[in-house]
Amino acid sequence: MTIDAVIISGAGRGIGRAIALDLAKSGAFILCISKSESCVKTANEINNGGGKAEALELDVEDYEKTEKVLSDWSNKTSYKN
């Protein structure tokens, strides 16, 4: 199975960060999401290592905001599946 893109919440630390870094090695585009700016560090590490990633500071427990932000992001992003 080939994975082209992955959205990972909690990508700023712990298991979420480890998963983001590991999947980036497969060549997948990674959208790193976390409640804090820590996801930016993860995305920068992926990009500096030759991968492709973006970061969004977002609390996914706020369903309406999450739906809007991800919809807006998917409409503007340069990544196309």
C-alpha cells in the first residue's frame, strides 16, 4: 500500500511526533497538527530531512473549527492527491 498524505494530530510530541517522523521517511506528505506550536518543530524537522510537511496549530476537540480549518487548508494547499 502506498500512502500519499497523512494528517496526524498530536504531531508535536510523543507518539504523534514519532509517527509523523516515521511516515515521512516513506515519502508521504505529512500534515502535522497539535494544540500548540510544537507541531511546527516536527514539520520543520521533516522538511529539513528532505520530506514534505506542513503544520497547523489546531485543537481537534473543537469539531466545527477543525472541519472549517481542514476544509480551507485542503482548498488552498499545493498538495494534490
